[in-house]
Amino acid sequence: MNKNLHLSLQEVDYLLSPVAIRKQAESIFDFTLRGQGLFEYHPEKLKPTVDYVLAVIQKKYPSLKIPFHSRWGHFRVGEIDRVHLLDQKLKNYSQLEKARIKIDLVITSVLLDAGSGPTWKYFEKESQNFFSRSEGLGVASLNLFLSGALSSDRKSHKADQEGLQAISTEDLNNYFQVTHSNPLIGVEGRKLLLNNLALALANKIFFKEGRPGNIIDYLFEKFGDQIQATAILRAVLDGLGPIWPGRLSSQNVNLGDVWQHSKLGKAQTLESLVPFHKLSQWMTYSLIEPILEAGFQVIGVEELTGLAEYRNGGLILDSGLVTLKNKDHLNSIWSPDSDLVIEWRALTIYFLDRIGHDIQKALGQTPQNFPLAKVLEGGTWWAGRFLAQEKRSDGSPPLQIKSDGTVF
């Protein structure tokens, strides 16, 4: 799918906002309630689902000191604080340069974070442990970065245009330990994202030195030391938009993680489009930590949405909150542009807001001090994983998605 839509600049601007993500998710929910969708909602399952997520939060974070759902948690898997080890390597750099390096790391790591598949594992020599899925991808991408392979000189702790352009499929297969018996989904798609990132870095408005980490320089110059979370998201969408594979575009803007539902409004109109910006919001959540460490203030995190990916999506299906009308659909493999996947992801966004609101209320918290970024990290993402492990021996999601390494 590579379509140029005839939207106005205002409509494009709208599609690149969390407001549009929520609005269109609600449209899919209403569509479902009218019986027109592929899923059915079971309202009696909402409270048990919220209670399950609450139990997960209280078990994992009894103090409620929950970090934002971000890439940084995966760097600390196995009770090893690799972030602290990184900080030791960076101790002689200025505060701002540390932030640039950490943003170089986290942007490239998030781009490599789409679902790994059920069998891939990464062996970490230092700990002598195997890690799979997001944690394995996190540790592998951290070691890739620390090796210097993303820099022009192939040794510095940074990512830059020349280094990213030079990354090959063979490099990723090597650093991610990919073999016939240890397959990783979408290696070519991941490699292309890094190569495309190199092209995006030619935009000196956002990346004045040709590094991903320069996005902090752009934010500081434009907003000073108090930055809205939605401004970080928009910088990610505008600065990194060109990296995504060509799907839908309008006004010379690659719309990215935006999809057209065949029965929602008239074809190729705003009403038919459903935005998610999953990886971009995941990246935004992951940028907040180094931005805060550099001495900036980030406000309005509660305005961002949940993430439409297979753990949160698995939660709403495995809990019975929503079910497929046609059970045979569970046995098929679905592409991200299918109506079924669009509806599943949109219902995930809608119910994450509902679950998040009920959890905030149950814990006596406000959206400002307990935003969805904490609900995801403390509860829904883990609840989705735990339910998957209970229901399927390999812990796979309830729906099978044909992934190219750039969506989930």
C-alpha cells in the first residue's frame, strides 16, 4: 500500500496528534457497538480485567514507584543495571552530550524493537543468560550500539549518518545472533529502518550534526527547558517520519502508522483513517528519561495514548473483554493493513484509556502523576504477557500478525 491521499494540511496535522488516535479509536469502538465490526465487546469483563491489571501492579510495584513504559526498562533485564554501566562509560561527558548519546541509543534501539517472533533468543556473554522478545532485542541493540557499529568510525558511542547508512542485513544477523535455528522476524525491515534513519538525519532542522541525539538540541532551541510531551512526539513524527516504509501519504508527508479501514467512512477520507503511531509514542516515552536527566522539565505526559501493540492487544482478547465474532480468524495470519488488525489495535487504544482511568481511580491517583505510561509499565503490558503465557505454551499473542519489523 502506497497511496497519496488528498487531505488538507489541517487534516494531516490532526492525524499526527494523540487527539486523532483517541478519536478514531472511539469511532472503531462505536462501530463495534453497532455490531458492524469483527469483534464483540463484553462489558461484564471490564471490571475483572481492571482487577487483574491492579493485581499485577501491586505485585510488581507495591510502592507504586513505577517508571514510564519505555526502552530503558529492557536495558535492566535480569536484575542487571546496564544503564548504570553505560553511565559509568559516559561520566566524563557533559550533561547535554550524555543525553545526545542516550538518545542516539534509544532511537536506534526502538527502531529495532518490533516483535522478534516466538523462537528467537539472544545470549549475553557477560551474564551467561538468554533473553527473548523485547528484552532480548533491548540487550542485543544496546550491545550493537556499544560496539560502535552505528558510528562512522565503527568504534564511538554514538549513531550518525554514515554509520547507519553502512549497516547491513549481515551486520544485524551477526549482532542479533540470527541463524536458521534462531530466526528473527523482519531483519531486512529493521535494517531498512536504520538505513532510512540515516537519510532522515540529513534534515538539519532536527539533526544539526547528523545524529538522532540532536533532537534534544532542536527541542531546547524551540521550547526552552520546559517541553510538552506532545511536542516531543511531534518532533519524532516530523523528524523521523521519512524513515517509515511508504504506506499512506498526503501533502508530501509520510503518515507512518496510519491505516485505512474499508468500512469506516468514505474511502480515502479523514473518517476512514485510523492513526496509532505506536513506535513513535514508544520512542517518545523512551526519550523522556534522558531529556529529564539533562535538566529539562517534561509536562503533559498524560496526553499521550496507550500503545497499540500485541501485549496490550493480547490483554483485551485473552481477558475476554473483546472476542472475535468468527473464531476461525484466530487461525489465520493477518497483515497490519487488514480491517481486523486495525480494529484490534483501535479497541486496544480505547480500552487502555478505560482501564487506565479505572486504575487511577482505584489507586487514588491523577492522570498527571500516574499517566498511561505508568499504567502500561506497571500493569497492562505485563498482564498481557502473563495471560499469553497462561493460555499458550510459547507465550505468543492471540492473533498471528504478518510483521515486516516496522509496526509491532
